[in-house]
Amino acid sequence: MFTCLIRYEIAPGKLDAFREYARAWMALIRKYGGTHHGYFVPGEADDALPRAGFSFPGIGKEGPANIGVALFSFPNVETYERYKRDAAEDEGCKAATARFDATQCFTSYERNFLIPMFE
């Protein structure tokens, strides 16, 4: 099993459009054999969130306020490759891509593949 981490820079004023985009992709990941662990988006002014304090003074810093993250896993590379191939022809995928093209809800992204560690 491996997990994909995608870190997005959400465009100013486009959080609602990003949430809509995210909902579409969660369903597509599940449809094609993956496990979606969710999207994590910035809080808004009325959300009760802690201040970003750090245990390691001098090396930690508060992250940018426009970052969203997605985490999803696939059991193996073959299932992931099949997802990429089949999703490219899926009408839901085409609609999600068109929605992004129309809203430009994020300005960049980074993708990493990670191996999970459990206790």
C-alpha cells in the first residue's frame, strides 16, 4: 500500500470552488479502488482553531493560510495505474477537470507518494 499526498495552493477567494472540486475527486478515487482519507482545507475566520505554536523553537514556523491537502491510498501500483487510465475516460473526471478549468480554484500543487507507518 502507498499513500498519495497532494498539497494545493488554493487561489484567493476560491475556497468554496476548491471544496466542490475536492468532493468530486473523493468519489472518483473510491470508484476506482482507492481509499480517500479526505481533503483538509484552511479554516475560516469563525472556525475555532488553535494558534500554531511549536515544540521546537527556532526551527518551526506557521504555514501559509492558503494550503489544502489531500490524502488517498491505493493497495498497489497496478490499481493506481488502472485508476489513472480509467478515470481519464470517466465523465465525472472530465466534469471535475472542466470545473477546475472554469474556476482555477488552486494555483499550484505538489504530489508525493509515501509509505504509511502505523504503530
